[in-house]
Amino acid sequence: MKSWLTKKYGLEHLQLVEQAVPVPEPKQIVIRNRAVSLNYRDWDLLTGQYSGAHTLPLVLASDVAGEVVRVGSEVRDFIVGDRVTGLFRQHWLDGEPDAKAFASSLGGPLQGVLSEYVLLEEKGALKTPAYLSDAEASTLPIAAVTAWTALVEDGQLQPGETVLVQGTGGVSIFGLQIGKALGAKVIAISSSDAKIKRLQSLGADGSINYIATPKWDKAVLDLTNGRGVDHVIEIAGGESLQQSIQAIRTGGHIAVIGYLNNKIAPLDVTSLLWKRANVRGVTVGPRRSFERMLEFFARHEIHPVIDATYSFAETPKAFAHLGRGAFGKIVIAD
Ligand SMILES: NC(=O)c1ccc[n+]([C@@H]2O[C@H](COP(=O)([O-])OP(=O)(O)OC[C@H]3O[C@@H](n4cnc5c(N)ncnc54)[C@H](OP(=O)(O)O)[C@@H]3O)[C@@H](O)[C@H]2O)c1
């Protein structure tokens, strides 16, 4: 089978190689990869900036959907031909993650999914809902589960509350879609007016261009009559975290997810305590959260927003697009 392998950091070092098709252990399955979606994490890894555990050579990418082609002797949940979607952390089933869960992340430290055939744990795969294509399903394991954890599992978002999403990447667009489906108001910030138009067509109730309005936290307060938002999807880190504290209502919830600006965030501690803000780190979510999210997505017929689809042969082009930033998700599917 063909795999895209990274032996050295850098887009120019992505290499198409021939590897053996994996053979399942008793509680594992092998799937024919039908679609992979990329995450910012994959770019971080490819460019040598990712600080989490991994070693090269590594097949990158974590999110995959496909069709079961072989099952281990003790597998009961699947039969050959089932459509499935992978779980990012193969051994994180519920509760808080332990070392075993972290060690089971696809695409670092485990080998990733940019191969024609992919080995998954039986419990590390979920049946793909019939209403979703494989390309759509492949976008869910990291970005959608992260937004779901932030707003629903941790945030307990209620109808009528207000959510702030930052930028138009995978996590934020899912945050917008989940927020709207739950009856929340969503304010979005983006670097581009053209993207803001697209955000409005997806239902954003308020929008701010953070390049034209660098003090976007003040603009958020203006849009909420000085009260502030109930939830923030904080994907930028750095100085943005302080701005999120300014933009949150007293007692509101900030889900700290990303670090597109900076991993280090300067903070005025007094602003945090006066706001009594709940600042909670997110690291995707377990299988149980993914299951609850799939039920919710199916009930609301939520279709992921896919910016572009590349063929398996065009994988380096897909990564280049990821590096430029996508509106929603980038998919690799033939
Ligand atoms: N903790 C977790 O569980 C978890 C899970 C998934 C992702 N993440 C992290 O979350 C971040 C986003 O991931 P993603 O996969 O959604 O990324 P992505 O799809 O690559 O999103 C990139 C988009 O983010 C926006 N952006 C960039 N810099 C920004 C800034 N300073 N302020 C506001 N928006 C900014 C841009 O949109 P505009 O041009 O519209 O501004 C850009 O197109 C990354 O740091 C990633 O590592 C963490």
C-alpha cells in the first residue's frame, strides 16, 4: 500500500512510500481509507513545531473515515463492509485521559492515517452516520469533538447564550455550527471581510474583522451591550487570551484550545479574578463524547464545511493549503 511518510521536518520532505498492509490483532480492524482530513496539529508536526510526543519517520494525520476490510478474531462491533470513522486517541474511551490514552494518538506518537489502509482498535472506531459522506465524517474526530467538548461537555451551553468563535478554521466553524444548532447567538472574528460574509451565511449573529479592529474585545462588549459573551472558543493563545478575558461576561467560560498566535500568554491576573472567569483547557475528547456528538449532529443534520478536497496524490498541496489557513476543513479523498 502507499503511505505519505515524513522522515524529516518540512513540506518538501513529505514522501510517498510503499508499505505492507497492516494485519489486525484479535481486537483490531483494518479499514480502506476513503477520506482523511487535516488539522493544524498536522502542520505543526510537519514543520517541526509540535511539542507533543512523536518520533520520525512518521505517517502524519489523525482523522480518517473508510470501510472495514478485515477484522481481528475477537472483533464483535464491526463486520467487513461497515463504514467507520476513527477516534483520535484510540484508547481514550471515557473520563479523563491517562498516559495510555495520550500514547494512543493517531499521527503522533502512533503512526497516522495517510495510508491506503489503516489499522484501528475495535473501540477506536465508530460507525459513520448514514447521512454523512466519508469526506464529511473524516472532518469530525479532532475539530468537531474539540468544539463539542468546549461548548457542550465542559461549557454546558444553553439556548440563548452567546458564544465567541475566533477565526474560520476547523474548530471555530464547528463551534459556530454547534452553537447555532443549540439556539445560541454566535459572534465570530476573522482576518478577512470575504470570510466574514461566509460566516454570516452560516448564521453568525455578529462579526468583527480583527485586523481592522485589533481591539476586538471592546467590539464584542459593544455587541453584547457591555455584558460580554458566555463562552469563548479560544484558539489563538498569546495576547488573545487577555482579550478573551476582557470579552467574557462575569462568570463566563473560556475554552483554551489553541495557540495560533503564541503558546505563551501574558496575563493580567486581576482581570481574571474580577471576571471570575472559568478558564478550562481542552484536549479533544473521549469516545463517549464523540458518540454523544454524533447523535446530536445526526439529529440536527449538521454537515461539516469543507473548503477543499485533494486527491491522495495531491497530499503535499493539501498541506500547503493547511499552512495558508482554510475556511473549515481540508480533505484528502480520491
Ligand atoms: N486543544 C485541542 O484539543 C485542539 C484541537 C484542535 C485544534 N487545536 C488547536 O486550535 C487551533 C486551531 O486549530 P484548527 O485545526 O481549527 O486550525 P485551522 O483550521 O488551521 O484554522 C486556522 C484559522 O484560524 C484563524 N486564525 C489564525 N490566527 C488567528 C488569530 N490570531 N486570531 C483569531 N483567529 C486566527 C484563521 O482564520 P481567519 O483568517 O478567519 O482569521 C485561520 O484561517 C490550533 O492552534 C490547533 O493546534 C487544539
